[in-house]
Amino acid sequence: MRELSPLHKARLAYKPKLAGVLQNGIKNIKVNFGEKTSAVKDKEEIQNLFNQVYGEPIVSFSTTGENLNLEQKNVGVILSGGQAPGGHNVIAGLYDALKQSNPNNRLYGFLGGPSGIIEGKYVEFDDKFIDAYRNTGGFDIIGSGRTKLETEEQFNETLKTCEKLNINAIVIIGGDDSNTNACMLAQWLKAKNTGIQVIGCPKTIDGDLKNSQIEISFGFDTATKTYSELIGNIQRDANSAKKYWHFIKLMGRSATHVGLEVALQTQPNIALISEEVEAKAQSLKSIVDYITNVVVKRAEMGKNFGVALIPEGLIEFIPEMKTMISNLNDILAVLEKDSNFVNAQNEEKYKTISSKLDNNNKEVFNSLPNLIKAQLLMDRDPHGNVQVSRIETEKLLIEMVKANLKKLKEEGKYNGKFSEQAHFFGYEGRCAMPSNFDADYCYSLGYNAFALILAGLTGYLSCIKNLCEPASNWISGGVPLTMMMNMEKRHGKMKPVIQKALVDLNGPVFKEFEAHREEYAYNDRYVFPGAIQYFGPSEVCDLTTLTLQLEQKAPVKC
């Protein structure tokens, strides 16, 4: 029997709030159909690939319709991709709705991610099982994995498992890539007339699975609060010791939503935004020069310390680096099939790659220190891309800033001291106990997913909106997955994927940061958010992110 902390016990007892009409119970819901939809981009290609599930309408739920089918349903659930706080509550909400609908309904959890349904590895949930995981962080209830559901063989094995357990619907809890796979599975199952539905739930701490209908992905709220607490602590330490520059890389592979939210929460001296770097075509040198200038000016003010936030995916947004990495990905897709290359020493690999890169990209690659070259050659992610989380961009910037400062000191233009500390905050936020917001939001997403199943829908993403309001005013419904899809290059081939939402440089969130970052740079406006609040006045413990408040123009409460 594992020991539980006092907080853990308290969180197990927390009663999450349901969204709007869901509070009336699963048996009192009516489905309303809106306008037909189309893909966000590459409409013809997406329609051809997903002709069974394309163009379906957005749906919403209202009360007392009694038009949902309450016959017995067996449902399977999968946790896919990286962990995000609140995943357990999605399953709890799904389970509670399922059992309220019909006590004979069954919920099966597939172990280790999508591979569980392919291999037929599962558990059946009961009250005791679910109750042990309510409002807790992590995905350890059934585990997760990154196996992709995309081949005919995988789909056939999935169908066999569903037929064995008499499964009527599958819920896939994941990010953009996982829900792309959900859409592919929905298409295949419908084309085969299996009658098996597929529903997705929007998960990713990166915050890049959102659009006009999906306001926020679950886990973002908790993760950014966790990182903000840690960075607030570091800022307090920096302001106390007054002798270190802390370079902190923050998780978020493609978009800088995490870094931007944390910057607004904590107000560090420097916060780089990848999307701005790309839009302004900033070179690596110009970024280093910007950081150097802040360091020098602060030193002139007697401040030989500071905090800089570095986005995890920054290196791919620097134009010359992005072009080189794209060229490198294509080359490695071929070279990694060559055993001579695979078994070669790194120095030989560098020479081989350099000989195959385009001239400008060759120059960029050759200019990098061997440490970064080696990290660029590490195992690719499941999409064939560089694993940017393993590239120590923060250390690269530190070394380049140190070189700049050394030169300036020799020229008599800098008399300060530069001592550095490097950090990477990623895993620290992925499995935190979910905030009240994420606990409520995730529970509603899971409950709502079962309502979509009862409505007979497939290829949809569970959707809860109006999230700056109290939960009683939240709006529940569903969005067709094809609505969010476009074509992108993966492993050298064009493939359908859900489009990532990047930071909008003309949006209110970035504009708020842009208006204040000069003041943050030099005036030490550090904010110390402290730990995530679970108890106390609702305006403290239930408050969601500044990002969502600014996007919905709600009164911002810092």
C-alpha cells in the first residue's frame, strides 16, 4: 500500500465542477448541430483522405432533449503522447458519465498508449480503481506511449481487440499528432462500417492545440503555474545573491505559449519568443547581441545578475538554423538507412553530412560547436525531426554571450562579472497535481466525450468553451477533427496533421508582454507566484492563465 501525502489525500476528495448543461446529468442532454465545417488548409487533400468524416458540423449540447441513445456501451480509452496534468480526470469524467448512463456500461483502459489496443493489453475500470486516481497528476493509471495508429495492420489489430471486448467507441486523449491518428482511425473504422466511434480530447502542456473552438489544451494551466513557481523562486534567489545569470529553457517544442505565459506570470529580465524571432528573421548573432546588450547595461547599473527564458524550440525558428535543420532532416532520413553511416564516429558523420548539405546550410552546420552538432544527430522523434528538447540551446547562448563579453571587456566596453547557471524546466511540470481549473476542465472533457459517443458521433474532439467564466457557464460540445487539419512534411513526405497554433504576434497576449519587456529587462519587476493554490477564495485558487484571460478580454487578475 503506497503512502499518501496530506495534499494527495485532500486532492482525492476534491469534487470537480462540471461544465454548464453537463451538470444536469448525462441523461438530460440534447445535441444541436451547427454549420458544416472544412479543413483549416489544404481542403481538397484533406477531404480526399478523410471522405468518411470530413465536413461534419460543430455540435453543442443543451438540456432536456432526451435524444441521446442510452443503450449499453463499452468504451476503450487511450492515453497518448507526453504526460499532462489532468489526464486522470478525463478518464474519471468519462467513467462517471458512462456509469450514470447505464450501470452495465464498461470502460477499458489500454495499457502503455496506442500499443495497448493493438496488442490487446488492457484493464477494466471499476469504482475503486478510478477513485484512487481522481484529481492526481501523471498518466500512471494506465500509462502512455507514442506508438502511431496509422497502418492497415495496426487498424486491423485494433479492430480485433474492439471486437473481442465488444467495444463501441474509443476515446484517445492526446495532442495534435495523437488526435491526427484518432482522425485516421475514425476514417478507417467508418469506411469498414464497423460502427465503432472515435472521440479525441485536447491534451498538451505546450498550449499549441487550440483554435477558434478549442480555447486551451488541458495541462497548460497547471504546467505554467508550476514553472512560474520555480522561476519565481530562482528570481528571488538571483535578486538575493546578485551574482548569477540564470538561463532557463522551457518546454514547448514548436510554440512559445508556455514561455509567454510564464513571462507574464513572473516578469523576467529576458524572454525570447520563437515566433517573433522567425517573423523578424533574427539571426543567431542578433539574438546573442540582444542578450549581451541587456547583460552589459545591467552591469553598468551594478546588476551582475538576471533571468532569461529560452523557448525549447528556439533553434528551429532562427531562419538560418531552421533551413539547415530542414535540409539535415531530409539528409538523415536517407543516411540513417546506411549502416556505414550509422556505425561511423561522430567526426566522420559530421564530414559526411557537411558534404551533402546545401552550401549555406553547410556553413551554418560547420560553425556550430561539436556539442550542438552531436545533439542535432541524436535519434529523431517519431516524426523524423530533431529532438529539440535534447539540444542545449541555453548552453549554446551562454557560451556565445560569454565570448561577446570577453571581447567587449578586452575593448574596455564591459567591466561587469558574468557567472551563469543553466536550467531546463520540462518534466517538472508535466505530472504536477492538476490545478483546480485543470481538474474541472479535464473532468468536463471526459464527461463530454461520452456525451459525444451517445450522440453517435465519430472523428470529433471533445470541446469545452467560455473557460474564463465559472464552470456553470462553460459551453460543451464537439469539433470535427478534420476542421483543424492541413498537410505538412514529415519524414520527407506530405502527411495530414492537425495544424499547430503558434503565438499570434498581433494578439493581446504577446502585445501585453511586448509593452512591458523593456521595463522587465532593467527594473527587476520580478513576480513570485508561489505554489499552485488549491484552497482559498475562488478568485485565487480557480483563476486560469493570463493567456486565456487576455485572449477573452476578461479582467486580468495578477
